[in-house]
Amino acid sequence: MSGLQGLAQENIWFDKSRYDEAERCFYEGRNGVPQTSQERDSSAILQDIAKARQNIQQSLAGVKTSLQGSKGHTRSQKPRERKTSQNASKSEDQSELASRFKSLELDNKNLHKVVDDLRATLSKLESRMATLEKGQSPASKSVTVTKAAPVQKPKVEKHNGADDDDDIDLFGSDEEDEEAERIKAERVKEYSQRKAKKPALIAKSSILLDVKPWDDETDMSKLEGCVRSIQMDGLLWGASKLVPVGYGIKKLQINCVVEDDKVGTDILEEEITKYEDYVQSVDIAAFNKI
């Protein structure tokens, strides 16, 4: 197709001399001019050339018509495509409008239902108000009747002025003052008795003592026995243990509970340090209130 298109666009006639010779021979033969064998051969060649020319012209004309048809077909296809796209957009718009119309119809139905319900509730409220007004009308009448009834005033008995003056005592009597003082004294006595019956809280303390010996040769069991031999009112010995200090020396750590009002730390230290053969010093490791 590309070669035929090139020929169709070509404007140069290269074989014009041959065509002129063939035309001259044609006219000579038509006019009765005798032809030689060479001329006959050349005339046959020229006829073949003419046929080929016609065939070429026909083929070129077909190519032109085909090209024009293809151009027209492409041009016709473009408006068809445009028409189809426009039709598709129109169909989509119509479908959207139909869906919106359906949704609007449903909303309208729902609104109608709501309005009907509101009307029904309003009618019920009106009927209730009417019944309440009918029921309240006799009650209001009875209220008005009770208001209109006269109030009876209580009768007040009149007494003589002399009797009233005898009953009132402006200064009071001494007997009432004595009675009040007696009642007050009894109440104070009862309160003091109750307070005396209640047990008083005893303040106690827990003390942890460190009793140190002279050296590592001190008998710690005898030292503990001396400490525990101290007995006082309000003193109670507890657990004990030996705690290493250094260089083989151990100290006695003993716990005791004392009553604060009866036993003090100074008394304990004095009593323990009396055993000078075993005790070097006494320290308070801990002191806690109970």
C-alpha cells in the first residue's frame, strides 16, 4: 500500500516518448498506413503498456477511494463515540435522578407517618384535658363552699382579775432553787463515780538494752542471770541474744517492757551496773512507746 500511495502522489511522466510513439502508430494504422513487423511488435508492446496504464490508473483510483473511505469512517466513528458517551452520561444521570426520586418518596412517606402519629397524640391529650377539666369542676365547687363556710371562734372563758394575779409569782420561791442545786449535785456525783470505775490507761514502753562485758573471758550466762535477777514493780524482761562486737567479745542484747510511771531508764542502768564484775557499760539501743 505504501508503494501505491507513492505512485498516486507522483507527478513526473518518465515514459512520455514511448506513449507518443504508440499514439502515432495507432493513428497511422487507423489511416491505412502499412506497418512493418517491427512496428507491429512495437504496437503490441504499446497496447500492453496502455493496458498496464489503465490498470495502474484503476488501482490508483481504488487506493484514493479507500483512503477517502477510511478517513470518512474515522470521522464518522468519532461522533459515534461522542454520541455513545453522551448517551451513557445521560443514562447515568437518569439513574441518579430515579434513585433520588425514590429516596424522596420514602422520606415523604416517613414524614406522613410522623405527622399522623403527632395528630393521634394531640387528640389523646385533648381528650385527657377534657376529662380532667370535667373531674376538677365538682372539686372546685366544694373548695369554694368550704371557703365560704364561716369560721367558728373558740369560746374564751372570762375569769376575774383577782384570781389571775394570785396565780402569777413574779419573784419565784427559794424551794425551786434548792431543788435545782440538789439535782445538779447528784448528776456531778454520778459522773465522778462513772469516771472512777473506768480503768485508767497505763503508759508502757519497750526498751532494748545493750549490756557490754569487760572482755572475751566474761561468762555471759552469769551476766544474763544477774541482769534478769533485777525485779521491780512494772518491769518485765523479754527475749535476749548475744551479738558479736569484735576480737571474740560478745554483748548481751536484752528486751524489757516497763511502765513509765514506775520504772525509768536511769533506774535500770543503775541496777545493772551494780554488777561491776561482769558489766562494763549499759546502752539503750531502742526505745518505743506501747
